[in-house]
Amino acid sequence: MDEKKMVHMVNNIALFYEPYTVEEAVAGISTHVNRFWERRFKTQLLEYVRVGGPGLHPLVVAALAPDPDDDEPVPDGPGPDPEAL
């Protein structure tokens, strides 16, 4: 997927969740990406987040940042502690 389009799409998901609490937003974004994005797009997005993810909404980064204790390429949970925002 084109990176610009990918960033736009995932940022729109984050904008939907902005009115929610940070915890709900992080969980919602993670759940949405894991349920509805094809594996190759999730992998591409997670790699983009891993290298710094320029242009990503902070909630996206919080929801999808890799957990240093996890060897899974695609997170199954809400991601890191949302207090890090």
C-alpha cells in the first residue's frame, strides 16, 4: 500500500477515536487494525511505526508501537501503556 494512503487511513481511524479516553482509543485502534486490515498491510504499518512513523497520529503510535517483550510481528492487544502519550 502507498505509505501516504496508509498514514491517511490509519490517522482517520485515530480521529474517530479522539473523543474517547486514551485507553479506549488505543484499544479501539489496535482492535480495528487487527480485525480489518489484511496481514500484509498490518505488517507494513507496524514496520512504519517501528522506524518512527512520520505523520502518524500519536494515538496510532501508542496503539501499534512494538512491545519490546513480544516476539509477535502483529500485536494482539492494545499495545503499550497509553500514559506514554
